Amino acid sequence: MNGSIAAAVRGSFGDVRFTDRTRGSELFVNPLMSLYFAFDLPGLAARCLYLDRIEDTHLMRQVHSRIAEFRESIVTRPPHRFPH
């Protein structure tokens, strides 16, 4: 992963070879890998529409089930394939 980020920072994108360890595999170095993202956790939580449904969960499968139930109750945007 660090090599992909370093390649993106250098301006190399797509199927880029930056180490012998990745030889023979298909890679996709995304231009966004050169960006550093940060966020405010309280602000993010305030926008979470299903936070009240998961706050009393203890297991990952409980979280998954609650989010799945939430997603069934709303209209979501159609998925789009990320181009390689």
C-alpha cells in the first residue's frame, strides 16, 4: 500500500510497477491515493442516519444486520463501478 501511495505522489497512476514484489499482479494506483483525508468524528457521527440503531450493538454481525435493515427502509443511489 505504501508503494501505491508513493507512486501516486510521484504522479504515476494506473497499472504501475514500483517494486519487484508486485510483479505479475494487476495494480490500480488511483490519483486519490496521493491525498490525505481527515475528518471530525463527532461531526461524522452526527450525520450517521443509523447511529441510533447500532449504538446498543456488541458484535459485528449485529451492526451488519442493523445497517442492512436501515438500508432496506430507504432509497439508495444505484451503485457505480469504479473504472480500472
